[in-house]
Amino acid sequence: MSPGSKALAEFVAEATEILDALGKDLLVLDERRGQEADPELVNGIFRAAHSLKGLSGLFGQERLSRLAHGTEDLLDRLRLGRLRLDDTALDSLIEVLDAFQALLAEAARGAESESLTRRVEDMTARLARLGSPSVSAEEDPLDRLELDPQVRSVFTEYEEHRLRENVRRGVSLWRVRAAFDLSDFDKGLADLNARLKPLGEVISTLPSARPGGAHGIAFDLIFGAQASGEQLEAGLKGTPAELSPLVVHPATHAAAQALVRAAEPATVRASMGRVEAPEAAPSAPAKRGGKKKGARAASRGDAAQAQQPLLPAPGETGASHGADSTSAAPAPHDALVPVALPEIHPVADGEHVAPGILPVAYLPVGGAAQRVRAVISDPPAGPGAPPTGVAPGRPEGDTSLRSLTQTVRVDIGRLDGLINMVGELLLIKANLQRLAESARQDGTVALSKLFGQELARETRGLERKLEALQEGLLEARMVPVGQVFDKLARLVRRITREAGKEIEFVIGGGEVELDKLIVEELSDPLMHLIRNAIDHGVESPDARLAAGKPRRAVVALRAEQKGNHVLIEVSDDGAGIDEQRVREVALTRGLITFAQAQEMSRREMLNLIFLPGFSTARSVSELSGRGVGLDVVKNNLGNLSGIIDVWSERGKGTAFNLTLPVTLAIIRALVVGVSGRTYAVPLNSVLEILSVQPKDIRTVERREVLDLRGQTLPFMRLARMFALPERPVSRYFVVVVGLAQERLGIAVDELHGQQDIVTKPLGGRLQSVRGISGATDLGNRRTVLVLDVAALLEEGMALERRRA
Amino acid sequence: MSRFAELLDDFFYRPDEDVAGLQDFAAGSDGTQASAPEEVPEEYLAFRLEGECYAVPIRVVREISKVPPLTEIPRAEGQLLGVMNLRGELLPVYDIKVRLRLAERPPVVAGPEAPPPPRDARILVLRTESGPAGVWVDNVMGVVKLKPSMLEVAPPGLRTSDRDCVVGIGRRGPTLYILLDSEQALAS
């Protein structure tokens, strides 16, 4: 690999990672459409766009860098609140993500297409124009916060925005002051941040005005709490943090009107959420704060208040007020309690309001199934929202979901384990070497029994270690299927929109692990099946209502591990497949004869949809069911030694079941012998083994078949197919192989048993060899070829079709 | 050496002929003739096919291996003798005698009907554009250094019909080396 291409590969790998993270965050935003966006999430996406910009710039990827720049600008405006994250903005962001993927794909190929360049330019321009200004109160709410202007001047724009937001929402604001020793303040600060995070939002971290002692440094953290003062205190127990509330003046009348509107739903929820004696509540945090300060002041013997420039209202007054009565609360300047919107709702002091107006209501994260809602509302929402969601010239949604990089992230612990194993193998090698040396030096002296035992012990050790190494390496190749599922979830949103349907997309079992290679190859077939389910499987909302089903259809994607296999199910609760229509189409296309159609079971008829040539563009609109290139899906799965099956019931839905091996690198194989040669057959495609006398072989129209429990089984002699010298045998073993829907009996001379084999591809020069998928070693440096069952099946069927 | 030691020898695979060693050997024998500085000799690996001397530039030779058991590939083109497993790497092994018109049909060297390989036979592992490939040779003679002045174009009569596998003749003392283009010789 040249240094240039290596750098490119690294770039692609890293950019893919960033895009994956970005995509995940976007998906979360998308799921919570309509709710207040989590600022942390927006900021995360902003940072991702920023790193992508830097990265692409570094690698000279002009177009990517420019688009990333535009996106970063947009996100910057979003996170600073200059722009509201409405549907248009979110759609644009999702669209930008698609463009990023396309750009990256081109970059990986080293190509640069004109159309994409233009699309990116349009998009960048659109991003710059985008924007509905955010709702801004006439008065800067930040002015209501009593804060030293000097302190205020050091805030970054983003911090100031966040602070303003928090004040506007009436979140209780606290200053958390903590002093740390200089030697480990970074650790202490990180710990403090980690504790604060679940309780609210750390808006800014500033060096404190108070000296932190000779060897110390103190910080002021401006903190918007989602939790009550008590919870805060409890959460910070054990840290050197001191809490003091920041005073927010009540809004002036004009602004208050706006706030009433803004806060109404929140207050309702707050009052529902907590049942507590309203009189006692407001005073509690104040008292606590006052007491604490008092205690500290006493113990230190200095005046704590004097060193609190951020807090003009002295703690004692607050404490006494709190003790007095709650009626004092509305009076400005009096309340030390973080007072929010006092005149709207006297009970709703800071700690009451806070839980109600969490900026983000986190969806409960289900353990087993994660739900993604993709509800489609008719696009043009209003005059202010141009339908930018569906961009002109957006390519069809059938771009591959395959990742652009070949890299697998491996936990360093796993690698360490592997290295350890190699170390132990080296030890064994040294022992064996010593034994070999002593055998050589002893020369003709009869080898002792002891020597033999020692050798046997070492080889056993070698075997065990090699097995462990093999297992470890296989594990390192495994990745969760969720990687693909996440990408599909994004896609579903788009397809749903295009199809104008309402879909609930349910994902389960994303944690099931598969070989990286399989996961990669799986993405396209899955995309195909899901697309089919949405396009053709699921009825329109009105049709569903008419059929007495809920308006919103469910499309599910589930993975489950079963032994050495993984089952993946793509199902919908749509109209199901009309097998009679399938039969008609197959007949008109000449895929089956009328006689064949007569004796077909329902299941067989359903399986006709996998036939090549069954589906054409025309049949999509013709057929109520589905059938877009399912033969391609079947082929792709066949390459992975996978099997696909279909279940469908009219009016109830359709399910495709995919069975896949966990890994392709090591497979269990049946070792067979033909004409003195040895071959391996992947066991996952072997259905059964029959012992057949030559007289049992029948011929139908000069092709050989077997009668298997009343069904005709196409039959093929491997020796004849491979043009090997045939040996006369008294009986054949027939290995019945099946992939997807096809069955074939392969006659061999001998069975040698089962073995785990590591298959190696035949390599560049031998790519054209038919019927062989690779080779393996059965020990003793003897190479054994692995049969390509899919290719043999294909060949057998082609042969049959030609003869028939 | 005891029988057991032999078994162990079989078990621990060792490349028995290291090209590097041959190079040293050849360099020593060549010391006297390296007088003309403007003529940079190129090194070739010389081997025999059906008694004739052939040579390929040494840079295309990755290694030389004893003949391991070969596995035939069913329905493969004739010049593909089979595949071999070289320290876990799967390599195709080709016959070039038919292309050079030294034999009518490729020898049967793989599969259960094949006789054990001759003692001197070797597989040259060559670097080619489409990956490494093995070539069956009857024996390896060694490394020769040939200066440009020792090379001649192949006489027209020597050219094999369809492909120009032979790029020239190297003459060194009494011996003639037929210089091969390995890419052409292995092209299918």
C-alpha cells in the first residue's frame, strides 16, 4: 500500500467513525422530534461536524471540508439559539449526512463526480440561507441574573446562550465552588463534572476569584440544576464543592407574559409530578445553604460572604426569609432561593419547576426493543417552512449501506489476550525445539517412552493454545449487528417519507455479534427487504384503517443468536403476499409450467418470488405484494452461506427469516471423498445424508433424480461434474445440500467425518475456478478444497433447466 | 539421523534452499569479472526444464520451495497443476513446459494418481502482477550474473508461437540461458 492510499484509508476510517457518531446523535434528535432538543446532543453534532471539517481539510478533501463548514455554521447557529431546530433544519441535517456519506464514498474511490459536487454546492448554499429565527424575548433574560459584569464578560458566546436559556426557563441556577490541590485538580474537576452531569447542566467553569490556598486552585462552576437543592447536596457529598444559589430577578411584566406562555405546560406537569407541602418546600434549600455557609464561616474563621462577589444577596437574609413565610417569595431581591416565575405560580419555586421543564424528556430506553418512530406528516407544514426535506436531485435511496472502511475496532484487552497467547505458544515452541534437538543428538539411540510422553504433552498444549488463539482472533472479528441496524433506522425514515406511510420501526437484538464480513455483506440485503416491506408490504394508513388495523404499521428487524447461527427476521404487519398473484406472474413470465403450478403447495408458491426473472419494474406496480429483485437478496445470502425463508399470511403480514452462520472464517465442514480426492462441504448447507444404491437412481427425461420421501430431488455425481475418473462403487453417499430454496443431492464415494476448518480464498489468480469456494488444511500440509455449494447448486439447476 | 528425527524434520518445515545463500555463493564466484564498472550485471535464477537451461530475473523470484503435495483443481485450465500450501498461504502452481513446447501435455503431479515428485524438482514462487504463483521446474541450477553484453535477442526461430515468453538469450561461457518473461509465461 502506498503512503498516499494508506493515508486515504485512514482518513476514510476516521471520517466514517465521525459520521457514525453524527448519525447516531441525529437519529436521537429525530426520534425526539417536536420536543426540546438536548443541547448536549446539538453540541455533540456540532463538534462532530467541526472535527470532520478539520479532518477533511487535513487530507485535502475540499468538497467534504466545505460542506462540513456549512454544516458547522448551521449547527453553531442552532446551538447558540439563533436558529430553532425545527423540522426543516433537522431534515436538512439528515440530508447533509447522506451527502457526507456519498462524498466519502467518492473520496474512497478517488473519484469526484460532477453531479455530487453540484448537489453539495446547492446544499451548502441552502444551509446558509436556512433559518427561522428563534423566539427571542424582548428583554434579555440574562439581565435578570445578578452576576458580576466582569464574570459575564468572560463567558463564551455559547456559555452565555446556555445561561440565558436556563434563566429564561427558570431553571434554578447554582454556583458550585470547589477548591482543589494543584497537583490533581484536573482529576477532581473531572470527578465533580461527572457527578454534576446527571443533576443538570454545567454551563461554565471559571477560575474562582477566591484564592485556593497556597497549593490549591478554586473553580466556580455555573450550574443549571435539574434536581432539587437536596439532591444536589447529596450528589456532591464527598467533594470539596460548596453550593450557592444565583439570584434571578423576576421578569418584568412584558417578558413575564411571554414566560407565562412558555412555562405553562411545564408548571402543570410540575404540579402533577410532585406532591409535597408547598409551604415547606421553598425554604428548604435556602436554609440548607445558609446553614452550610454559616458552618463553614465559623470553622474557617473568615468571612465567607466577603469573598462571594457573585452573590449579592447574603445568605442569612435568605434563610430567615425562608423561615418566615413563602408569601415573601415574589418580592424581588428577597429570595435567595432560586426563584423562577414567582408571580405565575407561587408554589413553583426552582426545585418544583425544574423537573417539569427538563429541556429533554428522555424516552425510556427499553431493554429488549428499541423503538424508532417515523411518523410522516404531510411535508409543507406552513409558509415559513419551505419543503427542503425532499431535495431536488436527491439520488434514489438505494445507495449501499456498506461501510467504506475495512477496519474493525478491537478492544485492546482482547489484543492483549492474543499477545499473551502468542507468548505461550513461543514457550511451547521452545520446548518442542529442545525435544527435536535432543532427538537429533541422541541419533540412533532408541527413543525412550518418557520422550514420547513429553512430546505428546507439548503437542497437547500446542493444540489447546492454538484453539484459544483461533477463538480469540474470531472474537476480534465480531461486531454487533446493531451497526447495520442503526444505519437502516435512518434509512427507514427516508423511505417512509417517500412512500407516504406511517411506520413504527422496531429494532431488537442489535447486540448480537456476527463476523464483520457478514455484517458488511448483510446491509444491502436487509435494506432491500425493509424497503420492500415499506414500499409494498405495508398498506397506506387509510387502507389500514379500513382493514381494521391501527393506522401506523409496524416493521420489525430482529436478530437472535441460535447456536452457531444468527436468525434475523424482517417482518411487517401489512397486507401479506397474494400467492395467487405470485402464481399468475410466474406463469405469465414462463417461470413455471401450468402443470407445475397445479401441484404447488402454498409455501412453494410463495417461494417463487425468489426466482430470478420473477420481478421486473413492471411487476412492482402490478403486484400487490412485493418482489423487487429478491433473487439478488437470495444470492447475496447464498454467498454468506445463509438461508432465506418467507412466511406470509394474507392480511396479517409478511416475515422474511434469514439464517446466517456466525462466522465465515471458521466453519464446520463435512469431509467427503470422491475418486480418491478429498473435499470439504460446509456443514451449514448440508441438510441430510443418504446412502443410495445405484439402482435407486432414476432418470427423468435423461437427467438423474432421486426419490426422496415422495419428492423428486435433483441428483449430481461429483466425480462426473469434476471430470474425475469414476470408480465403480456399490453404493453412493448422497449429500443433500440446500441453500435458500433450492435442494440438490451430490453423490460422493466416501464420508470422512466432520471437522472445523479455516477456509482460505483461492486468491487472485484462481478467481475464475467454478465450484470451489476456497481451500483448507486438514493437517499434514495437505490442502483440501472446499466446495462452493451455491455455485454447484446453480450449476445443477442450470443443467436441469437446459435439459428440461 | 534417526527415523524419528526425520519425521520431526518433516514436521518442522524449513526452506531448504535460501535464495540469499545462493546469491552469496554466486557473488564469490564472480569477483574477478566485475572489472568494467559501466556494465552492471543483473542476477538471474537459472533452472532446468526438460534438460534446457532457463533463467528469470532474480527479483521476480520470491522463494524456492520443495514440491509439497499438490491439490488439483477440478476443471481448471491445463497449465494449472494444482494448489500448494506454503506456510498457510495458498498458491497456484503452474506448468510452463507446454507453453514452451517442451511437452505435449502437463505432467500429472497432483491428485491420488500422481507419482511422488522427482528429487530435484522445485517450485519457484514468482511475484506476478496478480499475486504470487508457483512454477514447476525440474531443478534449480543457481544464480548467474549476466551483464548486458552477454545478452542477445532471441533468434526468431526460437520464439514460441503465440506469446513471447522468451525475451532473449544469455550466454555465459559455454552455457546458454534462455531468459523468460514470467508474466507472459504465466498468462492464461
